[in-house]
Amino acid sequence: MSDQPFHLNRRQAITYGAAALAATQAPFAQASNVPVRFIVPFPAGGAADVMGRVIVDALKDEFTQPVIVDNRPGASTRVAAETLKNAAPDGNTVLMTLMDTMVIAPLVYNNLRYNPDKDFTPITSVAELTYGIAVNASSPYKTLADYVKAAKADRQVAAVGVSGLGSVLHFVAYDFTRQSGADMSIIPFQGGPVMVTNLMGNQIGSAVDGIGVFVEHHRNKKLRILAVSSKQRVSQLPDVPTFTESGYPSLVVESGYSLYAPANTPANHVNRWNAAIRKVLARPEVRQKIETIGYVPLAGTTPEEVTQLRQRLNAHWAPIVKATGYKSD
């Protein structure tokens, strides 16, 4: 490679400038037959997968390339994160993931094979996720105070289910049990459906998960959601109070899904994705479908706001995770 200075004449400058402008305006046009991969870190059929498919279906109007959902479940979203880390930074691969991937995992896993600060480029936040605590609808517990009182008197009632340890669900449950003053046990399950089955069978006293896991059972009067973790009551469950209303003001949990690209993805690709997601999330039919499955669609945020959210969540969860003493390989 020559280290001689490179000079452009006027014609060359115009040519290179036009090429750069075209790349900025249509960054995905250079490989129109290469599918755009929209990675979802959970299996097909779950609420996150459904949301991903709603967004991808709408994104087809924004891209000249085919857009596909690429389900990469496993290792509490770490498989999907490693897939994104190893993808080319060409704008053709993104990951829609929970903040667990970028916040909780680094606090929990000793041998994490990615670095949230170095391996990813934030694009935008997509939707907020609200957590809830539910009991069997046949139980006598109408309020969170009723349940806590019973849990203090009965060890089986004091068993709180979560769909896996080392997730934000685990630490929401831990924080609740700590603040309640009851000697509660956290019982892990392999996924939400198994946990709900045990809750309906009265094998556990309560369960903590995203409200999307509970909302249909609540509406069908199979389960009863006692409280939700959002700042205000959510539109899907106007009858359910917040943890704050129930006497737990510090159990307001910011969480949700954000979109990331691999590290070193050029700004034009990031900006194109950001604009496309904002357009999709502005559609009433898209928002309605996302709300139906238990999420709160956002209008879109800047990459800087995604980073700021991660920093806030890290400051919130780091001392709680440390207090549990939980670590994993």
C-alpha cells in the first residue's frame, strides 16, 4: 500500500461525493437479494417473537430487501447476542432484545462472551415491558397486601415462581420478597408456560413475569394479577394497581426491548434503521397489535437514549444483583 498523499481533482470529487450521498440515502440497496435478519432471542410463538413478526411484516414496506425473523433462543438471550456480535456490520443484521442482555447478563455471568460497551451499536428502543405478580384466581388474595399476609403464615403460599434464574424476573422477585418482609422462596421454572401451569395447580403461591404471560389468563379469570411494575397503570389492565399504589414505591421497573446492530455499523445504516422503526411504530395497527400481547409500543428513541437507559438500569440493578450473591458461568 502506498503512503503517498491522495488528491482528488474536481471531477473525481464530484464522483466520490455523489457515490457517498447515494450510499447514505439507500444503504441497503447494494445487496438487494441478501435478506435482512431481524434476530429475536426467543423461540417462535412467544410474545417477543410475535412482536418481532409484527414489526418485520411492517418493515417490508421500508426495505427493498426481504426481511426475515431469525429466532436464536438459548442461554438467556446470550446466543442471540453472540450471533449479532459475529455478524458483519453492514446494516443487514439487527437484534431486538431485552435490556437483560445488556444489563443483567454482565452482572451475572463470569464468562460472558460479549461486551455491551464494545460489541454492539444501539439503534432505538422499541417497546416497554411491564412485569406483574399473579396468583391463582381461585385464591382468596384480592390485593398484594392479602397475599403478603398469607405468605408470612404459609410456606407454600410464600413460594414465588420465576421463569429462570439470572434474569431480571429473578431480581424483581427477589426485590419484592426482600421488601415484603416475608420469608419467601424463589422457585425457578423452564419458561413461562410451565410456571403458569404450576400456579394454576396451586403448586406455588404466586409468580412474577412480564404481563404478557399473564394477561389472557387474568382476563379469563384463571389468574389474578395483583400489581404491575410500571409507573402508571397499563392500558391492558386498568383494574390492576401498580406496586407503588400497593405500598412498594421502589418497585418501579424500567425495562423493554431495544434494537442493536453489530459494533462499527456505519451511521447511515443506524440512521436508516432508526427512521424505519419510527415509521413502523407510528402505525396505529402496529401499536394495537403490540399492545394486545402485553407490551407498550414506543415512538422510537435515539441511540444515545438507548445508552442512557442502559446506564440507568445498570445503576439500579447492580446493587440488587450483588445483594443476592447470584453468579453463573
